Amino acid sequence: MPFGRPSLRPCLPYKQAAAPGHDGVVAHFLGTSSVLFSDGETSVLSDGFVSRPGLLRVAAGRISPDRALVRAAIDRLQARDLAAVFCAHSHYDHALDAPVWALETGADLIGSPSTANIGRGSGVPESSLRVVADGDTVSYGSFGLTFLDSVHSPGDRFPGTVDEPLVPPARAGAWRTGTAYSVVLSHPRGRVLLHASANFRPGALRGVDADVVYLGVGNLGRRPAGFVRVYWDEVVVTTGARRVVLVHWDDFFLGLHRPLRPMPYAMDDLGVTMSRLLPLARRDAVDVVMPVAWQSSAPLAGLG
């Protein structure tokens, strides 16, 4: 297996355009599957993972949220009025920092019973914890968030549930999967599906409509081409999406103070992933974009 990591240069033509001052739904990508959505009145956040501890600490030590980094992100994004933070599942790269966002802003923390126990371990009050099940919808301002049971990508390293309050610091494996969700964000301006894990439950999204899919592609470069085709069909074609924003492709052992970089070849191959997804996107006339960390974008713009 080659050393190093793929270059992002071939992805530059797909770089998502900035949209400063846009008056619709605005999104800010924070790496992995962390995205802040706002319509100028209400803001909701997926995951909010900004601490990004290094590989050595994750592999051999104990991890905890970096509250200073969360506070800096809140200030940079002007997100003090955050209404809700929801977790796609409960691994540390999704749920480590979410309780801190809730504590710092007063936002609700939404997710599975495992996510709630992670919140409890950090002191999130019960009044701010919302546990959801398959098909549940919660509303904040003009946003409706519908949670659909999904499945983690193949090779889940930390399966299981978090059955008691998780008090950091702790081993990374303490943040167990819990329930994995696909989350539909409905808004008068359009519908966005956040599908963080590169896997699917056959037929689970039948009848679900989305204009844009934030599509998790982590570890997809190591899956067979046939799996990639079926994944695309089950998530993108089934929902009728016209734009796909690729997420969870970046090396989350590197801090957000640096430009995002793909995972090393030893863990994934973004080049292979792109070579398999782009022909499918052309076949189905779907716009594919690569988001830029911290940049303001308008995911629904130009879709009619």
C-alpha cells in the first residue's frame, strides 16, 4: 500500500462556491459531518466536532472535548443563539463536542439514548436532552429535523451503546455507536438530507425526498465498486437529490486550524472514491461539490 495521502488537486473543480450574504439557508462545514445550518433566524448544527484530538492520543490515551476550541468556533460562526445540536451517531468524531455546544449556547442536544448519556456525563441538563426514535420529527423555527434509522459504515470499530453517563476524559472506544441516523432537514427553501455514514439500509429512504444530500464517503475508497453504485442509488437516486455535498472525507486527526486534507491511503482513498462517484453523478445529472471548512455556502441555491 502506498504511503502518504491523496491530493485534493483533482477535487478543485468541484470546490463549493462561497455565498457571503446569502438570504436563504446558509451552511458552514466544519469537517467530518459537522455542518451548521442557518436561515438567519434559527441555527441548527450536526455533530459540531472541532476538538479533533490527534491519532496518538485517540489510539493510546484518553480524550475529552477542548472547550476553548468549541468556544472559538461558536464565536467565529456567531452561533451563540444555536437552537439545537444533533448527532448522526455517538462515536467521538460525532458526539465528543456536542454537549459543549449545548452547554455554551443553551441549545438542545438531540440523538439516541447513547448521545443523551454522553450529554449527561458532561453536565447537560435533562431539560436540554431530546432522545429521538426512527421517524421522529422535531422543529426549531422553520427547520424540521426528521430522524431515520440508518447504519454505520462497514467496519464499525466501536459498536454498541453508551448505557450510563460518559464522563470525559475516557478512551475513544467509550463513545460507542448507539443509533446511526440519516437526518432530513426540511425548510420552506428546500430539503436537505444529512447522511453521515457511507452505508445504507436497503429501501430505508424510499419515499424520502431531498434536494441536497450531504453524503458521507468515509472509507468508501476501500469498498468494492458495486457497493459504491448501490450506495449512490439507495441514497442519492432514491431521494431525487440534484446536488451532493461530500462529507466525512477529511483526516479528522488534524486540527481545523489547518486546511482540510484527505485521510491517508492506509485508511481510505479519496481518489478512488471520486473516480467511482463522478461517473454516477454525470449519469444522473447530479451536481457534486466539495465543501470548504468554515466557508459560508448556500447548498440549496440554483436548484430552482
